[in-house]
Amino acid sequence: MVVRHSEVPPMKEIDQLCQALIEKRFKSKQVTFNYHYDDFCAAKGLYGWERVTKYINEVTGADLAVTAYKSMLKRAKKKVESSPQPETKTAGKKATTNAFSTIVKKEKLEHNNNPDLDELIASLKAGA
């Protein structure tokens, strides 16, 4: 639970981000923003930069400018989009599988561009 020091309305979208910043769960603020990227974007879209910045600063005791948060979000976006396995909290929840991974066998397939009809029928029967 995030403790607020004044009458700033709660922003549940970034409460976990603020708590992580307070507890210093990650090695840097940037890594924290990378991890909570989706939540931060949701809050920014709902409340705008000024309100989100004021909220985070008040809850965490930080004194960062809007430009600092914009810079961290820009870096987080690059990291999340370029990383083959993003370091966001939603990354662990999503299991992506290839639809063909269960169909294609691991052994190397041989391809014949001009099969004889009997060979083709035999290979089709063997595969079935």
C-alpha cells in the first residue's frame, strides 16, 4: 500500500511502480520504469504528464521534472520494443507459442522438386 502525504487522488495504475521506487526493488529507477512500462503508459494516458509526475514525486519523495520522466519512458520504450523478451511485468504472464511448433518435426525435411508419382504417393502414405 502506497502512503500519500497529501490529498493527491490515488492512481492505482502506478501504485506498484511507486512502491517499487520507494523500496528500491530494482538496481535503478530506469529498470523500475522498464518493468512497469505498461502501467506507466496507462497512467500517462489517463492523467497526463503533469499529474503523473506530481503523483510519483509526492508519493516517493523524489523531485524529478517532467522531462526526466519523459526521458525514462523513452528509454523504457526502446528497451521493451527492442528486447526479444521484454523486461516488463506482463512479459512473464504471456506465453507465446508458434502454431507450427507442434506440427513440424525436429528432423530435417527432404524436398524433391520433381517427384515421381509413385514416390509422392509412398511419401504421403509414410507421413500419414
